[in-house]
Amino acid sequence: MSDSKTAISIDNSGIDPQTNFSLNPTFAAVVDARMARRKFLKGSVGAAVAAFIGGNLAACSSSDDGEPTPVVPPVAGPELLGFAAVAASRTDGIVVPQGYTARAFLPWGTPLTGSYPAYLADASNSGADQEQQIGMHHDGMHFFPIDTRSGGDSSTEGLLVFNHEYIDNNLIHPNGIDTVPRIADEARKEIAAHGVSVAHIQQQADGSWALVNNSPFNRRITGATPMELAGPVRGSSKVVTKYSPDGSRTRGTLNNCGNGYTPWGTYLTCEENWAGYFANTDASQPREHSRYGVSGSNGRYFWETATPTADVYQRFNASTIAADASGDYRNEPNTFGWIVEIDPFNPDSVPQKRTALGRFGHEGVIFGKLEEGKPVVVYSGDDSTFEYIYKFVSSAPYYKNTAGGHLLNDGILYVARFNEDGSGDWLPLDITNADFIAKAAAAGVSFADQADILLNTRLAADVAGATKMDRPEWGAVHPETGEVYFTLTNNTRRTDTQTDAPNPRANNATGHIIRWNEREAQAATAFDWDIFLLAGDVGTETPGTELTLTADNHLASPDGLWFDKNGLLWIQTDMSGSQQGEGPYGNNQMLVADPVTRQIKRFLVGPTDCEVTGISATPDMKTLFVNIQHPGDRSEPGNFTSNWPDGGSSRPRSATVIVTKDDGGVIGS
């Protein structure tokens, strides 16, 4: 190590620090108050939760005693959930039920065409190479049939589009990352390993899948790709940078976690824990930085220090001291934290950051059930401790023949309040709403315009009175009933004084899943909610139901969530730290549930130290795509804790897994 370089410690947890210190009630406190009012807490916590869960998922009708009438979705067909559950394990490989086969596909470093540089096993590929290769740490994903735009549903050819959340500093280079200033080409490679891959794939005669080499659709979108700001924030003075003096553009998308897709055939990628990539060492940060956890010392990977210096790296320093006569990047963090729309069928299209959907740590994005002539409804969670759940309702109605990204540029963003009586309210974050402005004034907060509200979505939700949640992550909407399900992964900051009916455990390390029904319509401003699942070890009960977790389905830290077209709910886990490396749960896993009977079976277990995340399927439900992220994430250079998927002594690589049924049948049967 030369004298000019300094050893560094990189936080690779991917979790932003808690920044919500508002006095808004927690989800737990709200339910506790509700239970007290209904006198259910005279008995056990279990009895209280039983009463709460037993009859609270409501539509607009009521029973004779005034309680909401539960909406019951269709029962999954008898041919589904017919597989034998797999056991929890710590195998360094993919475990699926008997009668199924899993194959690794498109791992990190795969060239997108035959002419691009091949992956080098010692991780010595350059930054330019990585810009033409599959990125690192696969996450959210969607399969678009190749005939999507013509209304088709091909199950043998399409575009597989998937996210790359972050990079593993111990694996991306031959000797990892350990010094500053950073080498520019290393930083270039790391930026390129983020973002999104678009891969044209086709099923072969033998049933396997292959990348279509030299397809014009194959494409990388990275942390340096030019992008447009769309919606109310476009042109705001708070997104003006040296790169975009008129506040209309930015470069790149980062920490791409969950995803979604639009009814008009485009892909949505979510910028989650983006704040840690930036540094602002000023004595006082603007609220657009501080409320999101922008670092006061250095960016997560020290990109701002890269030498030789270049604008594409210096932009990660948002400090006043970094400004020069030609401009500055004090507003660069404000161009991140958005949902980004990508047209996978147009390689020349410019990704659009849809600012009307709010700025926070987006974990996922899902559309409510579509109705012709009605607004589109979009849900998203803010994956940070004690943050919120949001809903966007478009101003213009949805019509299949004219629908497009413009629907996401104008509308009202709401934040959820979960009331003590089992009802809920969507609170508008709207500059024209008198109640919201009055609440802001009472809190001593002012907003210049709607762009200011959206740039400070978390602050706006604070003053609106939203309910603090335990790390809201992915959501899923039942394809028939429109019920909305959300994972609350965990909250280890919950104390003994906060235990209550829906969160009866202090230090809530295992998480749960909530669900709700909108009243009358998806665009309604009121809803009714209950708990679908309390996660935990064998024997954990979800009171008021017949669900008691067994060796076939015990789980912790539910994260990814997806409804298939048959109405089965797929649940993916993201345990980390000691929970991942030891204890009763084995490696991270994927389970499948019948949302009516709450029958749950473990379907897949991933390799050592991975996260199981991202899921999609072909329209015929005979091919399932699942992403395996950061296998061997506790590895050190030359000392790998996993060798998946290549085996032997190889460097671990994130990859997609293709799961098929050996008899050619429907996945889940």
C-alpha cells in the first residue's frame, strides 16, 4: 500500500440509517389503541389478535353487528400446491421440490452479445467490459413476452428485464476494494455493475433457455446512463446541477431493488438505499439530504475520490466545498430516490424518472387492479425503519388504447394512516389540499410548491400524520380481488414498551405481512386492513387463523412478494447477519401461499449467504424466473463462503434461476 492511499472500511449492508424521528404513532401503537378500545386486551395477546384478524379484511359491506364483512378471494385450484415442501437447509446450491429442476442463468458478468468481453473468473474485467455485461446482485425482475406490444402472450421468447441492486466490494475486483483515493476504472466498473439489464431470451428445442446473441434489445442501463426527470419536479431549482442547468436530466439509476411493470408494457425500477452513495460534508445539510441519510463524511464506495478525477465521479460529492466556477452537484442527490420507467422494446429510449410517485427508498412498485375509464393506482413502500406506505392516483383515467407513461406524471400522492378501529385513510400530500397545508403550518414546515413536497416526501408524510411501519418492502395485488399485500420485513428497534397485539415480540426480527382492501374502488381514500402472517420459527401462530408455522414453512424476514396469475402468493426472504448464517431457518428461501386457506409451503432454498429476490414467469406458468442475489456475501478476497453457481473454488456470482416442472406442468402444481 503506497503512502498516498488510505485503508477504508466500506459499509456493504445496503441499509440506510433510520432518519424518521417524527412523533407519528407506530403501527404497533395504533393497533394497541384499537385493541384497548374494543376491550380485546382483557384476555391474552393471542385472543386480541384473533379477534382482530378474524373479521377485519373488509369490502364496503357490513355484517349485522356493524363489523366489516371479509372479502374472500377465489380458492386456488386443487391442482396447485401439490408439491412436497422442501426442508430448510444450508446447502450451497438451489433446492426445489422433487419433480422440479432449477438451472442457473445469466450470472453476473455474462456478455450481452457474443462480441462483448467474456467474464473473467478472477474478476479482472475492466469498467468498459462491465458496461456490456450483466450487472451484479440481481434483484427485481419481469418477463415481457416478445409479442407484448401486439397483445400476445408468448411463453417461449421475450425480454427478461432485471435490476442490479449494489456491488460486493470483496468480489467485484481481484483483490476487492480497500484504498482511497479510488482508481477511476474500478469506480467505473462499480457504477456499471448497478442498474438494469435487458436480455432477449428464447426457449430452445430441448426446453432450455438461451440469450439471443446480437439482439438489438439486449441493453444495459447503469449508474451513468443519461435519464430524464419527468413530472412535477422537472425544472425545479432543487434539481439543477452542473450536468443539467435546466433541471431536466440526470445520470444513472442506483440501488435498484424492487420493480414493477406497467399495463402499457414498460418496466419500472425502484431506487432504494441510494442516499449512501453521496457525501455532503457541509456543517448543515438541506432537508432533501438529511431526512434521507446522505452521508456527512463519504459515499458508500468513495466514488467521489476517484482519480484521475472526472465529472462522472465528482458528482457524488454534494458538498458546497466541491462546487467550482463551472457549476456544482449540491443537488445531485435530489435526482435520485425515484421510480424509473424504462421501455425495454425501444433500445434508443431515454429512461424517465417519474417524480410524481414520490422520492424515498422505493422497495417495489405495483399497480392496483385496472378499470377502463378509471385512474391508475400505484403502491410503493419506503424500505427503512419506521417509514411509510404510499399510493399514487393518476389525474387522467386509464384507457387501454391510449395508456402510457404520461399517466404517471400527474396525480395525487397519498400516504397511509392505519387507524385503531381497523380502518385506514390515505392522506394526500398535495400543495392544493387545505388540510395538508394546515398540518404543515402547525408543524412549522412550509413547502414552496408540489415539487418541493415530492422532493421531501418523507417530511411531507411526517406532517400529514402517516403511520410508521416496520420496513415496508414489496407489495402484491391479488389478480382477481384487488387485495393489496405488503411485507414488513423486520424492526429490531422495537422495544419492550412497544409490544402489542400485531407485534407481540420485542426486537421484531422476523417480520410479518399485512393486507388491505380499498373501500369501493382502488382510488378510494379509505381502506380496511388486517394481518395475513406473523413470521417466525416452528410453532409461531397467526392468531385467529389455523396457521401455525411448521418445519415445512417457518420463515423470517419476508421481503419479495408476488401473485401469480393463478392467485398464489409467493414469499421470498431476506435474512441477514446472524439470522442468515445460523439459527433454525437455514438459507434464504421462497415459499408459496394460498391466500384464502393460508396453506404455505417452502418451494425453494437458495445457496449460502444469498438473498432470494425477484420473481416472474412466462404467461403459461411453466417457466419460473427467480433471482439469487449476493451468494457468498460474507466472502473475503480469496476466501469465498459460496462457490455458486460455477462450483469448485470459483468466485460466487449473482444469477437468475430458471425453474421448470419435469413433466412440463404448471409451476406450483
